Amino acid sequence: MATPTIARHLVTEIPGPKSQAAQQRRQRAVAAGVGSTLPVFVESAGAGLLHDVDGNTLVDLGSGIAVTSVGAAAPEVVAAVQEQVAKFTHTCFMVTPYEAYVEVCEQLGELTPGSHEKRSALFNSGAEAVENAVKIARHATGRQAVVVFDHAYHGRTNLTMALTAKNMPYKHRFGPFAPEVYRLPMSYPLRDPAGLTGEQAAARALDLLDKQVGADNVACVLIEPIQGEGGFIVPAPGFLKAVADWCRDKGVLFVADEIQTGFCRTGSWFASDHEGVVPDLVTTAKGIAGGLPLAAVTGRAEIMDAVHGGGLGGTYGGNPVACAAALASIRIMREQNLNAAAKAIEDITLPRLRELAAGFPAVGDVRGRGAMLAVELVKPGTLEPDPELTGRIAKACHARGVVVLTAGTHGNVLRLLPPLVIPADVLNDGLDVLAEAIQITIR
């Protein structure tokens, strides 16, 4: 096979004829409910580039939704996986354990916020991690109510659909959903009243909680420190801390969903670190294992150990191959200082996005941290969301060989999640295309 190119390079339309043929096969075999942002079939991938079956090379500003932070084929991860596969692929940790599972839990205890004694349990997906965090919180507290926020996304299982805010496509006609879930207003600086501080936004939410649910009934408050699918909403400073302080005062567990924000994505190991918030429980997945399915709940030892033996687990949870990939990925993050790499991506990207915002009134907001950045599109002169414009800009990027994603409750947010190892020239090329797409589409 020819050596892949190392820059964006298009030889066909997007998608090309081979991808179109594969799409026809897909339509005959794959359920229609499984969507794809861009029907380009990938043959190989690397640090910020996707090589498709037609010979095109695309810039990847999505990382498989924040999963391939260390690259889609990091040599260290590949080697670790190959070595483990040659030894054994599975025993089930609940039957006969293995050290890689323990070592992943040790790393999680060291890296997650707080110096307290911790325990972890490993699962397969972010939704599984969230669901188990709720189980643990309910068991440890003896309470049932779970509190979440507007614009939240926590997964696609029945319980996590109840926790998720957005109806289409996640919840529509899939109910009834799990009970004892209560939703509060999120701090959303663009759309909150002018001058509303993080502390005031927290007081607004917590007052509703006290009146409508009652603190004595609440097992946990579950929150994304920066919301993901909801539109990369960064709460106003002080919001997270005020909520965490209320939880501590009321005996309620503060659960940070760090599935999209974790593992260097925001320029720190976890987004909670930015405000010095120490959660009782942390859920992780996505960037933990270089593309292999792995998730975790990590928390205070006394909370995690409150669950009876056999109460947590799953046949594939903490699969040895995924654990090997996670350990290799964490080594890469440490050795290559991917927290600094995320900040460098922010330093390159934010000024360029803000320049676009200054020139186009349809850009209502530019926000984010590290390599988790977003542009919110609105009708000029208003805060009315413009999902149609957002979709056209994304399609213009795709046609020019740059993968961008959309998000937001209203579908009006362009989100950028480049791999943390993306070369600066590849990133800048992708941003050039995004700028051109915005300019051409808006004008």
C-alpha cells in the first residue's frame, strides 16, 4: 500500500465513489437509526488526519468525539494492544483478575482531582459509567433523587436518556424513562441575564432544588464541568464550586461527568481542576484508551466501597486489551505533556475564532478550553439559534476535506475536538478551511 500523505489532499469529491458504494452496502445492512456525520469510509488514520478508501486525506477536528486524543494509531498504543492480544483477550475480571485492570485503577486514583483515598471500577462506555455512578450514589446515601442540568448529555441507555436533556435524536419516542430525575437551569453565560455571576446562577438553580425536590431526598448532583453535546457550555466562574459546596453541606454527592472533558482535553487532566473542584465521584471514558472501549467510575474510597460485593461489574468491563491501551495512552499523555499540547491548540485556535466573531455578527459566541472549543451561530443581532447556517458551514468544511462536528440543544454550535497530537500546520490548515467556509456561507 502507498504511504499515506501527511497533509489534507483530495483526489475525488467528498464522499468519493468508493465511499458512496460502501454507503450503499451500509444502507442494506446497517440499521437506519445509526447515523454518521460524514459518510466517508476510513481506511487508516493518524495524528489529525483521516485517509479514506478513495485516496483522500481529511483533517480530523473531531477525534471520534474526543476519543483519539493521542492519535488514531499511536505506535505505543498499537504495540501495547498487540502484546496483550498475544497473551490473552479476555478472562473476565470478575472470574480471574489481571494486573492491568488494577494498574488502570491506580492511575485513575492518582490523576483524578483530590488527594483522598480512592477506588475505581471499570466499564465499557460512558453511559455505563454514568449509570453505575448513579447506582453507587443511591446505594451509599440511601436516597433516590438524581439532579442534572439543562443541555446535559449523559448517554443513551434508559437511565442516561432520562438524565440527558435533548429530545431529538436521543430521547424521541424511546420512553418511558427512569424516574426520580430532576433538572435545573445551567449557567450559560451567553444566554443568562447580563451580569449574572456563577454564584448567582448556582443560587438560582439550588433554590429550585431545595423547593421542588428537597436536599434530604437527593443522592447526587451530576454535572459536566463543561457541557459536551449541549454545546460546549462553559459555566461562569464560581458556578461549579458553589454547587459542589452546597452538595458537601447537604450530604449530597457531587458527581463530575468528565467523559468528554477528561484526560488532558481542556488543558488539565480533568476540567474540574480549573476551578479547584474535587468531586466525590468522577466518570471517565472517551480519551482514556486511545480508541478502545473503556470507562470508569472513580471516587472516595468510603463511597465506592459502600456497595456490596458483586454489586458492580460486567462481563467485558475493564477488558485486558482496553486496559493495555489505556496504560499506553496515559504514558503518552504524561511523556508528551498533552495538557500543554491542549493549551497550545487553544492558543492557536481561539484567536482565529475570535477574529471571525469580530467580522461576522452571525457568530454569537466563541468559547471553550484547551482542545475543546466551539462557535455558536445565531441570527445576526439576536440570540436566536441558527442551526441551518451551522449545518451549511459544517457541510462546506466536509466538502473541502475537514471533519467538524455540530452540537448544542438547538444544533447551532460548531465544535472542534482535534487530537491533542495534531501538528500545528495540519490544525492551521483545518482552521483555514473553517474560516473560508464561514466566510463563503455567511456572505
